[in-house]
Amino acid sequence: MVEILLINFLFLLFPVLIYLIFFENKIHIKKRNSFNILFSAISMILCMTFPIRLEMGFIFDLRYIPFIIASLLGGYKIALPLYVILNLYRFYLEGDGVFLSFLYSTIVFIVVPFLHKFFIDYNSKKRLLTAGSITFLLFTIYQLHLSTFLKSISLQFLINAFIMVATYVIGIITIMALIEKIIENQKAREKLVDSDRLNIISELAASISHEIRNPLTVTNGFLQLLRDSKNITEKEQHYINFSLQELKRAEGIVSDFLSLAKPQAENMVNTDLKEEIDYVNNIMIPYAHIHQVDLQCSFTNTLTHYMDKNQIRQCLINLYKNGIEAMKKDGGTLSVLVSEQNGNIVIQIKDTGCGMSEEEIQQIGKPYYSTKKEGTGLGMMVAYSTIHKLNGNIEILSEKGKGTTFVITIPASHKY
Ligand code: ADP
Ligand code: MG
């Protein structure tokens, strides 16, 4: 019996292994795609082909482990094909209990994928716990249901029932733990690549931006002198104005890049952000009003962090600007909320603008990603770089057409 159990366990490990070896860099384990369906289906079929036989003619297999895991991670879209495959194969195998299996798989099919929505937002530990407890519940109910067919409940039945429930719970927690580890590694690798890219860009930025700024300022000055001269035609004046405008844009890009560079010693302050938020509010209010945007701010934070005040200002300005620009069409409200939560400073910047799709959210923060005609795609990159330097984190909640909320979490610190 132990051998069969181990072989069944191998069937469950098989898709995880294949995934790790061949597909880890190509597809996302959490995405709904045909590979995930294929792997789970193969593993289910193998489990059903080699069931575990206990005493008293009690037969069970581990088919529900891949089914439950895939349903939790992928929702109904992945559960439906698996449900069909499971039942078709079960009908093909025949034997007693076809109807019971059909009934039971239907219950699992209805209940488990329903939890997908919540499951996907949980953290790793909570996911393990949820998967473990839902399995425990489902199979305890299954055993209770089985017991109603018996005249009297024997000790052997109890032992068998216990073995089945325990095998399922242990199996699902083990496989889920492996999958969680894979997801964690995937995330860590993506973060590493991102931060590498940021490092290279910020080094380049620091060295070049400074050099470019001086010639820009000089050109700007002379053009202004030229514009005020009396012996130029209106047309020429128009050209000069246009050049000045473009110079201003170039300067904007350069200063975006400069703020990527290392924090400057003279700007370092230990701040609760009150002053910085006030400063940014003051300079952004006119910009908000031009676009019929109402700016609301609430400040309740008392925690502090040691940081470069220019960089955090620039980061906030970028986020405010994006929020306001998202509401350009019909106006709206930009609400800024600064509070503290579990030892973290939390800044929420919420707009009621155009919102973003899942794919757009994925792109945000990548250099030069912009959907705007005049956009540089540097604003969010700078924001990410600043917040990451503070060991903080930016989370984006957005719904297309409804609006976007940026939630920035910065751990409070002492001077370092
Ligand atoms: P830019 O503003 O120059 O386009 P950013 O890096 O600031 O560059 O932003 C990148 C892109 O992210 C924007 O072009 C926009 O599509 C999207 N975006 C950023 N913030 C928001 C927001 N609050 N609402 C909707 N889309 C946003
Ligand atoms: Mg922007």
C-alpha cells in the first residue's frame, strides 16, 4: 500500500517537475493556459489509473489534488475542462461509484473554483492554509456521506476514512508548498531583473543628465534674449517660442532622470512627510484646477523615515500628475490619504479617472512605457526607484473606466 501511495505522490509531483525543468521561464503558473490544464489532466488520469486499495475493499485515488489546486489557482476556466476530463475518464473506467464520483466532482467543481477570486489575493501562508482546510472539509463531508450507506460504522471504516483525509490534506499542502515556492522564486527573479535595469539606467542618467542640463540652460537664456529683441519678425518670434517650449520639455526629461540618481547628502531629512505633502499639494493645485480636478488630502501619519526630500517630492509629483492626467477628460477627484499602519507609512493616491487593464498595470514602471502622446514613460519609473530605495512598495489597484489607486507603503525607520 505504501508503494502505491508513493507512486501516486510521484504522479502529483510529475507536473510540478516538468514545469520547473521546461517551462518555468516561459509561462506563469497562476495564469490560465492549456499547459496547466494538460499537466493537471495527465496527473489526474495517472492517479485514477493506479488507485490506492485499502482493506475492506475501500478504494481511493488522489485525482482531486490536481483538480483542487488547478481550480484554486485558475478558477472556473481551468476547472471546467478538468471536470469534463475527470468524468469522461471515470465513465470509461466504469465500476461502482460512477454516480457517486459524478456527484462529488460536481460539488467540488462548483465550490472550489468559486474561491479562486479570494485565493489569488491571499499571501502564501494563507493560501496553504486555505487549500489545506478546504480539502479537509470536502473530504470529511465525503466520508460522512459514505458512512450513511453503512449499517454500522466499524473501526476499520474510521481508520480508512482517516487515512484518506490525512493523505489528501498532506498531499495538497505539500504540492501547494512547492508551487508557492516556485511562485516566490519567479517573483524574486523578476524583481532582480527590474532592479538591474533600474541600476544601469540611473547610473547612466546621473552622468549624462548633469552634462546636458548646462547647455540647455545656456541655450534657453540666449533664446529668451533673442525673443525680446526688436528687429525680428513675428514669424521668427513664433519659431523662437516653439524652440523654448521644446527646450522646456527636454529639461523636464532631464530632471526626471536626475532624480533617479543617488540621494544627495544635503537633502536628507528625517520626515513624517507632512512638509513634503504640503509642498506638493501647493504646487499641484493649479494644475489640478486647470483640469477640473478637485484635490482632497487627509494626513494622520506620525511615523518618520530618513529620505531625500527632493526625490520624494518628485515621486509624489509624478503620481499626482498621472492621477490628474487620467481625469483630464471629465474632471474628478484626486484624494490623497497619508496614514500609518502596522509600523508603516501608507500613502494612498486615488483618482477617479480612466483606470487601467491588467496588462497595462503589468507594464507600469518599465522605462519609456507610456500611453500618452506627449508622455515620457519616466514618471512611474522614477517613482518606483525612489520608493524601492526606501525599502518601500507600490501597489496598484485599478479598474478600467473607474479609476486608480496607488498605495505606497514605506516602513518607518530611524536615522541610519
Ligand atoms: P507618462 O505620464 O509620461 O506617460 P508615466 O511613467 O508617468 O509616464 O506613466 C506611464 C503610463 O502609466 C501612463 O502613460 C499611463 O498610461 C499609465 N498610468 C499611470 N498612472 C495612471 C493613472 N493614475 N491612471 C491611469 N493610467 C495611469
Ligand atoms: Mg506621468
